[in-house]
Amino acid sequence: MASWLPLALLTALCLALYNFFIKLASGHLAPAVGAVVLQLVAAALGGIWLLKLKLQGQPVALNGPGLGLAVLAGLGVGLAEILTFVVFQRGVPSSVGTPIIVGGSVLLTAVLGLVVLRESLSLAQAGGLLCIVVGIALLARGH
């Protein structure tokens, strides 16, 4: 097994919990409130991790391009969180909305990797992306 795979699967679990709890919270909070609370908790976790690294004397890379790209990523995730709350407030089941949102995200990220970063895919990997397209189409049809 690749050394990164268990970490990737743990990340998938965390993302699943993230989406699941957004679905549950969307019935109780305004999307903006939910997004702000979510981001404050995420920022606190990141701050604790950064503080731990600094206290251990580990180097922490910091440069303009990296900060700019992190800001753009933050804009993307912030908007995604607000929109996810809105989608779920409209009554979309988690079992439909989350796969469409996450699958669409995976598909669009792959396209960006191919077009912008000039990455390549094997035939099997392209088939996997095609399966995502079919899955999104099937999920969207029934709702």
C-alpha cells in the first residue's frame, strides 16, 4: 500500500464528517453563521498546529506566492461552505448533495490539473473520472 493512502483515507473520513455535520447544522443556522463558526474552528486548529511546529523549532515556509494561493484557496472553501449550507437548506438529502458536490469538485480539480498544470491521466484514471460524471448525472436525475 502506498505510504500516503492511509492518510488520504483519513482525510476522506474528515471530509465526510465535515459534509455530514454541515448537513445537520444547515437546519439550525443561517449559512453565513455556519460558515463563520466552521472557519473559526478550522483556523483555531490550524493555529494550534502552527504554534506546535514553532515551539518544536521546526521551520515554517512563508512566502508571497504561497500566501496568495492560500488566500485563493480560502476564498474557494469559504464560498463552498456557504453554498453547501444553502444547498442543504433547500432540502437536498446528504446522500445526494454531498456526492454531487464532492464528485463535481474532484472532476473539476482533475480538469484544472490536466489543463493548467499539464498533468496526464492513464486510461484507467480517465475511466474513473468518467464514472464520476455518470454518477453525478444519475444522482441529479432522481432529485
